[in-house]
Amino acid sequence: MTYPSAPSRAAAPSAAERAYRHLKRAILEQVYPGGLLVSEGEIAEATGVSRTPVREALLRLETEGLLKLYPKRGALIRPVSAGEIADVIEARRLVELHAAERVWPSRAALKADLGRWLAEMRRAHAAGDLTALMAADRAFHATVVEAAGNEILAELYQRLRDRQLRMGEASFRLSPGWADVALTEHAAQLAALDDETPARWLAAVAAHIDNSATVLRTVR
């Protein structure tokens, strides 16, 4: 006789992982704004872990480009610079346009997924929920990249999206009307998937990236 196995439980995150998640969220949501110097002790106290896992988390975030470590002083949260904005936009163009070309043959399934995310963006905008709006916007773009089927590019895009999040929140908060423009541009991308050729789809993807760049430079 066989007996059902006990349900598995997800392992609790390690102390280093908890510190990493806390600090990353604080940076992306600008609780820790660019230019702020934070110490290991401050982070350890905030997260309830010792300094060793905090140090691991800081090293990990430094490799992601979100902060700069200074021995015996702490970690400087990197401000968003004009150079970083330019680099992010260039990387977005390379990854997203490549992905947009790759997904064209499977556009019918893609359109259904993107339609759901656009509906979520509209719902969040109507409710004034900026956090949900940004999450849906992020998912809309990531869906295209992930549908291209290149896991390495998808992983790279995850980091790129984190950088976009710091910049993107400022653009939604500080640029009047940008959310309405973004919704219109996402709808244009969706409509372009009904064409016989990918020309309008690729142009809509590129135009949205270029317009995002203009807004990011304006609100910086």
C-alpha cells in the first residue's frame, strides 16, 4: 500500500535573501532615493538580520548596478543619471525589437495575453493605482520578450526592467498625461498585431520606446 506524501512547503527565504528583497524594494520604490548613503547597520536593523547576510545582499545589488559599496562607509544608492537613461533605452530597443520580430508568427496567442495586461493597465489607471499600473505595464513588455523564447534575453530583461522601474515611477508621477499616452500606445501595439505584415507592429513598439525616452529625460 502506498501513502500520499506530505505536502511540500516552500523553503523560507534566507537571511541574505530577505535583506536583498527589502533593500531592492526600498531602492526601486525610492524609499532609499538616489544619492543616499546607507550603512550595513541600518539595513540589518530594518530587516532584523545580522550584518553578514546584509553584506551579501549589498554585493548582489552592486552587481545589478543599483548601488556602489564604499568600505567602512556603507552603500551609496546610485542616482539615475542621463547616461543610465540612455543606456537603458538603447538596451530596451535591442531586446524588445528583437523580441517583437521573433514573436510575429505567434501573434494570435500573444495578442490575447497582451490584451489582458492592457485591460489591467486601464483598470489600475481608472482606480488611480500607480503601483498596479506600473506592474501591468511592466508585464505587458515582459510578455513580448518572454514569448520570443530566449531565456538569456528574458533574464537580462528582468534586470533591465528593475532599472526601468526606478525611472518609470518618476515618469508616471511627474509627467502629466503620460499614463494616458502610454495606454494609447499600448493599444496601438495591440491593434497592429492584426496586420498582414509586421511593419506597423515593429514601428509601434519602437515609437513607444522612443516616446518613453523623451519622457524620462524630461522628468529627470
